Amino acid sequence: MGKKLYIISGEASGDLHGANVMKELYAQEPDLDIRFWGGDKMQAVGGTMAKHIRDLAFMGFVEVLKNLPTILRNIRFCKEDILEFKPDALLLIDYPGFNMRIAEWAKKNNIKVYYYISPTVWAWKENRVHKIKRDVFKLFCIFPFEVDFYKKHHYDIEFVGHPLLDEIEQYQQQADQQLKLEPSDKPIIAMLPGSRKQELRTKLPVMLPLVDLFPQYRFVIAGAPNMELAMYQQLIGDKPVEIVYGQTYPLLQQAEAAVVTSGTATLETGLFEVPQVVCYIGNAISYQIAKRLVKIKYISIVNLILDRPSVVELIQHDCTTEKLAAELGAVIKGGERREQILEDYAELKKMLGKGGASKKVAQSVLKTI
């Protein structure tokens, strides 16, 4: 009988990383029986889908409270489904609010737990570390500073490197991919306003006036795959802004600068060496709660890894069109902060080391499952 593995990812990024790990798992052990929670990318690799991520995406405290019955129903279904499948182990990918609960339950049921992409306990609740130590057999982390953090808690984790390194390297090895846009000699400023309706409604109205303030540039939005074109058009109105779907990397490859919502996109922008300004506006109540709980100095991954304010972060009330325009002016060609940011990006790449995260995770799981 082949080994059985149950994988849980809960967001688009988890679907991507899950798919890459599954490819490596199957390459090394073709008869592995995988059942999973994920999206289209994982589904395309193989295995059996138990639940699709489109039923799962809830962000922020207020949103989670509103959807609590659904979330609790999902947790109940998940436990029943795992017991029925009887896996040799669980591989949990990110999605900590949900996955940490499943890890605790699995440990009580003597199911071995692997966790890929460490919950950000260093940012939230340091006391959660003992839960991870208790419930998780092996933790794979993607940031270099996490190793030291866990070491001081006497927990040995495996640093596998950031999965984005592989994504971007794979992309760059392909033939040059031009943006599917009408040719123009204006340089591009990329807008990455996030992938949730609430993000677009709060951030685009602050970002869009930049179009009038920088008429010498062409503004292009990286459209989120789950967001209808009509949603963007409604917010853009008659401004000359273009939208591309599924072309975030070609867009970053050709952009001179970018305005980016916090999150993974800040790291992608950094790895493509595009000077950026980071903006964050959250639900006011969620933000106030988070501010009191979160112990991190920065919201952008670039600054977190470098441990200094390399890229400017405009948060909540600071995120105004005026400030955004001033900071964008400082990072476009000829801007006074551009060269420094590019130097910082070189250091960032050095700190992140080599790729191969998915392969390392797969090897480690198969070795000890």
C-alpha cells in the first residue's frame, strides 16, 4: 500500500505552494495517495480535492466573526474527512487560524503533523510557540530570521528558503514574456492593490489620483484572478488606467516603479528589483485590534527580512494620495531614494539564499513519514 498524505492550504498563495510541493512529492513517490484542501493549481497536479479554497477566504477579525458558523462547520468537516481518509500524516500550509486548530486536534489523535510556512508567531503571540512545539512534528520556515526566533525557544526547524525564489526563477527562464498591452513609449508604474474587494475599495481611490499627478507614466493594475473586470472599471471610472490579468510577473519585469499593498506582493516586487511604495489600509476595527496584538516593526516582507525601513510603508491615515505621490516621486528614475532601494534589494536576495523550497519540503516529508 502507498503512503497517504492529507494537505490543507486555505488561500491562493497556499494553493500555489501546495501545487509545487505536490509535484515534487509525486516526482519522488508516484503512488502517494494525496487528499487535499486547495485550489485549481493543486487540482491540476493530481490527488483528490476535499474542499476548494474559494469557500474559505475570510480576512480580518470582523470578517471572521461574521463568518464564524461557516468556519466552524469547515473545521468539523475537516476533522471527519481526515479520520475517514486515515492519512499517514498531515501537511499544513500556512493558513494559521485554521491549521493551528487542526494541528492541535491531530496531535491528540496521534496523526503526525508537518507545517510548511510557519505561522507568524514572532509577530503575534510568542506563547503560541509551545503549541507549535507540542503539536507539530516538523516545521518548515521560509524566512531566515525565523530560525533564530525558534532557536531561542529550543525548537529545531528547517529553513527551506522562500518558495517565491523558485517561482520567479522559473518565470525568468522562460522566453521573454511581453505584457499583452498596446505598445507605448511611456514607462510603466505597476499598481498591485491586493486581491480582496475590501482592499480594492479602500486603496484604489487613494492610488488612482496618481495618474493625473504623473502624466508621463502609464499606470497598469495587476488584476486579481478572482475579481471581475467590472469591479475595477467601476472604481477607475474614466481614468487612463489599464488592467492585466495573470501577468503580474511580466508587469513587474517591465515596471519602473510600483505601488503595492502589503503582503507577499512586496517581496515579489523586491525580487524583480522594482522600487516600491507600500500602502496598507485595513478595516478600522480589525486594524486597531491588530495594532495592539502584533509585535512587528514593519508590514512589508522586504523590510521585515532586512530588519530596517528600506521601502516606505504608508499605513492607515498615513496612506493619502499626497504622501503616496511624494514617495513615488522619490523612487522613480531620478528619485533620491531609488539607488538605495536597489542596493537593499541585492542584499535581500543574498539573505534569502537559493531556491528549492518545495523540493526540500517533499524530501523531508517522504524521509520521515
